[in-house]
Amino acid sequence: MIVMKFGGTSVESAAAIRRVASIVKARLERQPVVVVSAMGKTTNKLLAMATDAVEGRKEQALEQLRALRDFHIAEAAPLVASSETPEFEVLIHEHFQELGELLSGLAVLGELTPRSVDAISSYGERLSSRIVALAFRALGIDALHADSRRLIVTDKRHTQAAPLYPQTYARLSAEIAPPARAGKVVVMGGFISGSEDGVTTTLGRGGSDFTAAIVGAGVSAEEIQIWTDVDGMMTADPNSVPEARPLKVISFAEAAELAYFGAKVLHPATVLPAVEKNIPVLILNSRRPEAPGTRIISEAQPCKNPVKSIACKRRITVVNIHSTRMLMAHGFLRRIFEVFDRYETPVDMIATSEVSVSATIDNTRRLAEIRTELEQFSSVSVESDRAIISLVGGNIRYTAGIGARVFAALRPVNVLMISQGGSQWNLSLVVDEADLPQAVRLLHEEFFHELDPAVFA
Ligand code: ADP
Ligand code: ASP
Ligand code: MG
């Protein structure tokens, strides 16, 4: 059994869904379970409508909803068999009617809770998964739809829910594995899930990759395939570095680090369930299915290049905390991290000296409260519009002179913070966001002008 996950661009149109069907058809003997994202940019559009509705622009929200409905009908209707057209029409009618009611409700309430965000954003995958199942059947695949909101059981941390693994794995192995073994192709929505009492939750933006990994672990798949719009994990985001090259192979630890530090090609949590069950993950291009893609494996492979890839995270805020009162006193770091913890704000990178600490965060929702508390024992300054650049590679720690190469390459750029250690796979730098494109280009030239053919394609 394999799990095949197709991202938003891979199901963005009738033509794209036909390509997906032919990719799946060519792999039927491997008993695929299919996980799909919302079509194209649907999730962003749903969230924009919700914001419009609560901020008093209800008409605009409903206008956008009609456009989204027209888009789904235009792309999906040609894919549905005439015998199933009535079912398709009911599906569209019911889902968009409910969405209209939800948006009107939000407009009255004027408040967007995390629970409502999940309710609204779930419609993208609810629609796409049913549409893809209908399209598969019309194209001769024996497909079956399954509702991820019942199968992926989570806690109630809306917009960032965590799976309850025992319940989820029990349902997946009872309800997904048997039909897959019997030759049916089960199609599920990624990203969406449900609490034990049946309230819709989601796994966080980009969470369909995570769904694929959970399903893979739950059905003990032999492989998880993440089908996207690029040739695999690359030496940098090809959208910002056109010279970026694909990697043939990368380790789980390196892939996790890259995902966490901004390589959007994979959701950060994805690899965890796969690592635990030692299931290989492949990243493949649905527009070029013949390309070999990237294989994510448990052990790093020897490689002449110390750096495997460069990731970046934009819109980072640096919080500088300084306290002369804490000179020679203990407990300074504990007090600082307790504050971030109390306001559920993850810290990505830190740099410390005896009496000052700089910490980077990307979620500034609770920053005002954090600042007020920190100011009870220190002076605080905040810098916004920063970016983190992470050089990732299992050999970084064994290679002398990396720091010298980084700083030589970045001569024209002001480096504001650095950190190496932690995972040992990663050397991270903070720069002004305005310097990011130049900095990434310079580092890419420095570390990838020669490539080890065993690792890079
Ligand atoms: P999907 O909709 O298939 O989940 P995403 O947009 O989430 O696709 O992820 C694919 C995108 O990730 C690519 O189009 C690319 O711009 C971006 N990306 C960022 N860093 C990397 C990288 N190191 N390698 C490949 N793609 C990357
Ligand atoms: N549709 C969701 C998102 O855009 C999940 C995903 O595509 O992975 O975040
Ligand atoms: Mg994605």
C-alpha cells in the first residue's frame, strides 16, 4: 500500500485532476490511498472571505463566494460522469449554501474564533476530495470517498490541532486499509480533521502533507508520496533562486529542519509519523511524473557538499531582552522562556550573553502581553521585518571553515544574529528582510557551484 498526496496546484483545474488520475492509474498495483489538498488557492480565498465577513464587508465576501462556486463548477463539472451529475450538483449546492450561511453568521457576530476559522477553511478539502473521487470514477478508477474529519481524530486546539494517534490509527487501519487491499482507491481530504465529539478541526496551514504521513503510518504504507509542483526538495526555493537544483536524497532530520525553517515544500510535522514507522517519503512533481524526485531516508548519506539546502523564513520579529539586574544571578533564561510559554509563542532562534537574550518569533499575536511581562524584570526592544536564513546539511558540523565561507560570501550583508549547534544540522542567520534575496543568492553561489552527483540531480 502507498499513500499519494496531491497538493493544491496538482488539483487546481480539470486538466490537473486528469493528470493526477493518470498518475494514480499507473500505480494501481501498489494499492494507493489518495490524499488531496483544496483546489488551487481555495484555502486562502476562504480565509479572506471570513475576514471580509467579520470586518463588515459581507457583500464582498458573498461575491467572492459566488466566484469560488463558479470556479469549482467550471473545473469539476467536465470531470463528472453524467450518471453522477445529480450527486455533484447536490454536493455543490449544499456546501456553498452552508458556506453562505456561515459567512452571514460571522458578519452578524463580527468575531472570528479559531473554531470558526476551521469550520470555514475545511470546505476546500471537503469539496476537492469529493470532486476528485467523482472524477476518478468517471475516468475508470474504482474510487471511494472517506471523510477525514471522522478518521483523523485530534485535540481541540483549533487551527493547529494535534492528532490523537491511538484513535486515529485504529480508525485508519479498520476503515482505510481493508478497501485499499480490496482494490479500491480511497480518496481523503488532507488538512481537515475532527475532535472526538465531532467538531471540525484542522492540522495547520500546509497540513495535507501531515495528513499523508498520518495515513501512511496508520495503514502501515510501504511509501508516502508527496506530489507537488516542483522536482522535489531543492537546494533553495526555486521561486526565489532559479538556479536551485533538486536533491536525489535527503535524511529525515535534514528534511525536518528545512521544513521547520521555511521550505514550504513539506509541512514541518510531516516526517514525524513516517520516521517512527520508518516509512520512506518521496517528493515528486505531478507536472513531470517521470522526474526521479527526492527520497527522504532515515540516515544521511555521505555527501561532498556540507550544505544540502538553504531555507528561509520571512516576517520574523526579534525580541531583545536585557537585564543588568540579572548579572551573576541565575534563573534569567527560565523567567524569559516561561513568559513565551505562557503566551504559547514558539521561539525559533536564540542568542545569549550573560545579561541579554535575543529571541526570534514568527507569531506576534501575543507580543504586547509578552513584552509587558518581560519588562517587569528587563528592558525590551523589538525589531520587525527580519528574516532567518538556515543552511541545512548533516555534514555542517564535521566541516571546518563553514563559518568563514558564510561570512565571506555575505560580506555586503549585515548579519544580525547567528546560531549553530542545537540540531547540529543547521547554521542559521538573521538578516534584515530587505537583504534576504541578495543574501540567499550569495550563499547559494558559494555552496552550490559544485554538486556531488551522488546527492544532487
Ligand atoms: P503543495 O500545494 O503541493 O503542497 P506547496 O506550495 O506547499 O505545494 O510547496 C511547494 C512549493 O515549495 C514550491 O512551489 C516551492 O516554491 C516551495 N519551496 C520552498 N523551498 C523549497 C525547496 N527547498 N525545494 C523545493 N520547493 C521549495
Ligand atoms: N489547503 C491547506 C492549505 O492551503 C492545506 C494544504 O494544502 O496542505 O494550507
Ligand atoms: Mg504544501
